[in-house]
Amino acid sequence: MLLKQILPNCALHSNRVNGDNRGSLIAIEAEREVPFKIERVYFVYDTQPGVERGFHAHRSLEQWLICVTGSCVIAVDDGRTRHEAVLDTPEKALYIGPGLWREMHDFSPGAVLAVIASARFDESDYIRDYDRFLAIARGEQT
């Protein structure tokens, strides 16, 4: 369920929780909760205090981020506007579409960030230079 539209291709969602007196369960299914076919899942963990991650954009990759334990802050930037989203419960998910710069910071001790991706790793899909990202976002280069 949509909680907040952050940018045209970035939104904070609520993961549906199923539970009873035994505990809670969140199921994530491709093309249901996650709006794409899932090709890759990875976890960011053991991030040391003060360490920032990300600092890139993707040309076509879509991602669904969930901080399954602890918390972290995800900054997204479309070249004009920058927004931050706090992921502090597995009940929240952040959808990040293609063409957005992302940075991850303020990881709490023990935080585990799950990233569900629409494609396998492909270095050619990355834009790792912020000035180049800005030029692409403004339509000055491809």
C-alpha cells in the first residue's frame, strides 16, 4: 500500500503484515507487492558507524528496499529535488525506480537492509559520478 509518493518514480510503501499471537510475517511477491519481476536479492549489513553507501544511480534497474532489522536513511535525488526516507521497520519499503541517485546513511548498529532488484548485477547500468548523473538527468548526455 502506498504511504507517500516521494518522486514520480520513488515511493514509500507499507508491507502487508500477517500475524497472530505467534508473531508476524511479511510476504513479498514479484509483481504484487514488488512492482517488477525479481531477479536479485542482496543484503547490506555490518555497516560501521558513520559509513555512507550507495552514491550511484541506475539507468534501468528498479529496487525495493526494506530495513529488516534496525534502521537507516535513504536519500534519493532526481537531479532537481532531494528527499530522504527513514526505513526503521520491515513494515516499510522504499521503491526506487531508474534514473534516481541514491545514498544510504545513518545505519543503526545491527541494521540489515534487504534490497530486491529487477535485474542481476550489471556494471554498465550504474552511473557512479554525480556530475555525470546530473547531466543525464537534465538531458545533456546519455
